[in-house]
Amino acid sequence: MHNFTLLLLALLVDFLLAVSLNPVSSKPPVTKTRIRYIGVLDDYDEEETPISKVPEQAGATTTQFIPLKCEYDPCVVPKVPCSVVAAQTKCYCPGITGPDELPTAPEIKELKQGASGLVEIHWCAPQSTVSYYKIIIEGSHEQQIFSNSSRTGLVQGVMVGSRVCVLAGNNVGFSAESEISCALFEPHKSNQAPEMSWVIAGGISLLVLALVLAVVLLWRWRRGRKNASMDGEGLRNPSYTTNETL
């Protein structure tokens, strides 16, 4: 009896396995549909979109303040130093180097004869920090110092043809002598052109005056001769001649 029960159980298990592997149904077999998955193109696949990075734009990150250029003429004596103007108005001095750099050479604009045998020098300041100016005269051991705000100076001991140099100095040293910072003192050459112009203008004026006087004198002379001829002949009566009498 026990063996028969086991046999029935074995047959039942085989039957169930067969049914599950080969199901029998009155319904038509279900056709499996093949599903084709179409991939959707994602924008992130083509381009790498930054997440935390902000695109750089002009002026979007930092606002820079550009100060204006100070009104500064290097050839004119400043009423107020450029550094003081810059501190007050927030402008900037054009191209001014710092006090720890050797100054560049100033530029001599004019050398002319002054009063009492002195020579007047006019120069333009360099684009550098200057503490003072030194005048060097060729053939003279005397060095004359002027303040950093000076643009002109009267010096003595300058001979005609001497070489005069203007040097700019600060804590680092003096500027080098150059063609723009040195010049020859030639007063006769510098004054020759104005004198010649006055001489030429005076000569032309005298010539014009002489021509005008000559024309006037010629006109008066011809008029005098005409009057004299009319007075000598007198007025004649065309009805009479010198051979006829009344």
C-alpha cells in the first residue's frame, strides 16, 4: 500500500512537470511580439553641459575701475604736485615710475641769455619720480640743484658753446646724460633769426617808402613843368596872329 502511494505521487509529479513544460490549451498559441527599443538621443550625450560652471561673460565676474588721467603738463611748473592731485581726485599720473626706479632723462626745451650774465634753462620733467634736478655745466665743477617742482632755472658760469645738461635725481640715483637732456649754449645763433627778420622787414619798409617818395616827386615835377609852359605862352586869341594889328 505504501509503495502504491509513492508510485501515484511519482506519476502525479511527472504529469505536472509535463503539463508545465508543454501546456495544452484550446486557445491559439500566443505569438511573442518583438519589441524594438528606439533609443532617444539625449542632449547630454552630444554636448557636455556644465552644471556648476558659470559661463564667462565680459564684465560679469569683476568690475574694474579705470581712473582718469590727471591734467599734467611736464613742461609747466605745477601749482600742485601730480601725486597730490591724484590722491584728491583719484586720477593717475601718466607713466610715473616709482621712487625705487632710476628716473629717465628730462628734456631741455630752451637755453637763452638772461640778466646779469646768467643763463636761463627751461626743461620738461620726465615720466619718473624726481626728488630734485641737477644742472651740470661743461668746464665748471659747480653743480646747481633745483627742486623737483622746478621747470626753469638761472645758472651762472655758462660760456658760449658750453654743454649744459639737466639731470633728474631720486633715492636711486641720477638719470643719464642724453641728447634730449643736454644742449649747447649758443645765444648768438638762437637770436640770429629774430634779428635778421627785423633787418629784412626794415629794409623792405625803407624801399617801399623810397618808391612812394620817388613817384610823388616825379608827379610834382611834371605838374610844375606843365604849369610853367602855360604861364609863358599865355592865353592866345585864335582870331589874331602876331603879325596883325588892330
